[in-house]
Amino acid sequence: MFSGVKIAFVFVILATAGSGYLYITKLQSDLQTARANVAKMEVAVATAEASVKTLKEDAVKIAALNQKLNADLQQAEAYGDDLRSKLSRHNLTTLALKEPGQLEGKMNGATAKLWRRLEKDTGGPGDTPLPPWLQRPTAGETGTGSTGSNTDPEDDSADGSTPETNTTN
């Protein structure tokens, strides 16, 4: 009944069906792996997009900070130019020799004001009282400075009450 050709034909059909089954199983496995990889890639793309968005926001913030720093730099340079201008108009050596008390008062007041600003800029209250040696003497007290001392310990101007007329000796 069964001849060798029929047996061979049935064997080939069974082998083909078995290899087809294995091929389809492998394809299903590869499809599952591809789906998992796609899911991972979607997460990676979302993370990359979030990173790009954050970088753009940071770039905008950095640009704004850079503009503010440039404005502050220009302000500081203008202040430095103003100070250089004031110092070039006054001969501090002559003033120190003629009226040391006045210059001392101005310098002490400016120093105290500077320390208060520094304290405020670094997070302190900025309202530290004047040290006793810089405070004005009250009625009845005698000061240790000269009578020509600056009466305003907060005055930090460099031009004083009497302008310098003779800058050469």
C-alpha cells in the first residue's frame, strides 16, 4: 500500500510543516523582541526630547543671566569711571596733609558704609551700628579727632565741603 514514494512524500510534508512551525515560532519571538525594542526606543526618544526641551530652557535662562551680568558689568564700569573721575579731580595727598581729620572722617564713614553694603549683599541685615570710635560725640563728650573732622560719618563722597583749588605744590 504505501510505497516508498508515498512515505517519502508524507515525510517531506511533515518535515515542511515542522520547519514551517519552527519558522513561525521564531518569527513570533523576533516580533516580541522587536516590540520590546520599539518600547525601549520610545522611552529613549521621550527622554531625549525632554532633555532637548530642558537644554533649550536652560539656554534661554543662561542668555537672560548673561544679559543681566552684562548690564551689571556696564554699571560697575560706569561706577569705576565715576570714581576715577572723582579721584583725578582731587589731590588726596594734599587734602590729607592740610585737613587729615576731614579726610579721616570721610574715609571712616565710607568704610563703614561699604561694610554694611557687603553685609547686606551677603545675606546679613546690613544695619550694623557704627563702631564707637566712629560715632558722633554727644553733647558734653569730647572727640579724639581734630575739630575739622567730618561731622557725617556716613558721608562717603570724595569731594568734601571745600574744593581743591591748588593741586600742585
